[in-house]
Amino acid sequence: MALILGKEYCKVDTNGRFKFPIALKRQLETEDGRFVIRQSVYAECLELWTYASFREEVEKLQERLNPYRREDRELLRKLTEGNIIELDSNDRLLVPAEQKALVAKAKELVLQSTGKFIEVWDRQAYDKMNSQRDDFAARAERVLAPKEQHDDGQLS
């Protein structure tokens, strides 16, 4: 699985195409040049995965979810809902019609890595999301800081 780092800005044309930044392209393990793009479950953005990374993610989901349980089946369906896309000869990606609504009005996109995949944001939506965040430092401390151990051996 590729480790993807960085944030890049790029222009999007009226057809929903954008030039994929070279700084991100160099990091990707795309043996066949294919990507999977899907709408994020958590935010008003798209997620761009290498095909290989997405395949690994789906395999993990299939191991954890039972296709004979309705709730699991619906979750699997939603989490695997995406489109395969490829770079064209000019290193551009075309956002498929199903996902184009999220970038239709955008003049500029933000490609923000998450380590496993890249979030594709309308620049205005990205800036708005960043301006409305709660205290990031407090959240990081609450979630990531190790629990303290008291003298009596109890965790707090």
C-alpha cells in the first residue's frame, strides 16, 4: 500500500478534469495507472485511491462484513461505491458524472493526502471546513495522548 503525503492545489476545467500534480504522482504505486474515486462517507469531498490500495481495503471489508446480514451488505455497498478512472496522456483525471456534483462549481481543487488515499476538495469547501474546525490541538491530545497511570496503578 502506498504512503501518500502532501497537499496540492490544482485547477479544474468545466468538464471536471484536473491535472494530477507530479509531487503526488511520484509517490503512487499504480502498476496499471488505475485509480478509484468515490464520495467520502465523512466529508463533502471525494476520495482518490490507487486501484491496488482500494482492492486491499475492499478485501479487508469483505473479511469483516457478512454479506448475508442486511446492515453489513448495505455498508459494504456504500463503502465500495466508486468509479475506476485513469490518467490521460496529459496526466489529467476526469471526475465521473456520478461524483461531479462535488466539484462542478469549483475553479480550484485541493488534493489533501490522508496517508492511504487523497481527498479531493473544492477549494472553497476545504477552506470553509478548515475555518470551522474545533481546537485541533485539544482533540489530538484527547484522542492520541496516552492515558496517564496513577500511583495506585489505575489508568485515568
